[in-house]
Amino acid sequence: MIAKIKEFVNDVSKEMKKVSWPSKEQLKESTMVVCVTTVIFTGFIYIVDLIFHALVNKLFFNLM
């Protein structure tokens, strides 16, 4: 069991050396893209939710 764990750790170590890590500048740019995209989608979903909320209120609560 311990031999398998050691082999796994060694394999992970070898694979991590092959990884191409982004530079700080690339990481900052990618983070900004993710943040801006998240804000845009959040705003879109909020507006769609307001529209559906208004429609449901008009359809179901104005009938009573």
C-alpha cells in the first residue's frame, strides 16, 4: 500500500514538472476576464429574473 502511494506521488511530481504554468500577467488577464464575464452574466440573469417575476405576477396574481 505504501509503495503504491509513493509511486503515485512520484508520478504526480513528474507530471507537475511537465505543466506549462501561466505568467503573472497572463494570470491577471485571465482573472479579469472571468470577473467581468461573471458580472455580465449575473446582470443578465438578474434582468431575466425580473422580467419573469413581473410576468408571473401579471398572469397569476391579477386574475384574483
